[in-house]
Amino acid sequence: MNNSKRFATVLFSVLMIAVAGCASTSKTEGTAEYVDDTVITSKVKAAIFQEPVLKSREINVETFKGTVQLSGFVSSQSDVTKAVEITRSVAGVKSVKNDMRVK
């Protein structure tokens, strides 16, 4: 009986360490958050690509914990505004950081 208690304790400890290893911190993402951010990034890129006015090849999209960062170059301030509006409309986006430049 003593061995089964030890085995259960070791198994429980290993499971707790594994779960803690997948947790996120303020500077890193957990596994689920990484997948969510990847999906958000893909949706934002697709939405921007579908907008014929924007040159989507020149807009970079990165997501971290639901915050989307847009960077790159666009032709006008109205393109900046349109890209930010499109990004905000995507499900899962918590906030938008705009680092785009008008060329």
C-alpha cells in the first residue's frame, strides 16, 4: 500500500509540473494563448487581404495575448485608419497597437 501512495504522489507531482509548464506569464504565452493568437493573426491578415484598397503585402501583423500589432508602410492616413478598423472588427482582438507608417 505504501508503494501505491508514493506512486500516486509522484504522478500527481509530475502532472502539476506539466500543467505549470504550460501556464503563461506576463512576457510569455501558454500553449492555448499561442494557438489563439495564431488564429487571430490569420483572421486579421485575411480581413486586411480582402480589403482591395490596402496593399496587404506591406502590412505586418503580430499578435500577443490578444493585442494585435500592425506595422509596415501604407499610402495614406486613411489606409492606416481602415487597417485599424478592420483589425478591431476581428473576433478575439483585445486591442490594436498601430506602428504603421505613411510613405
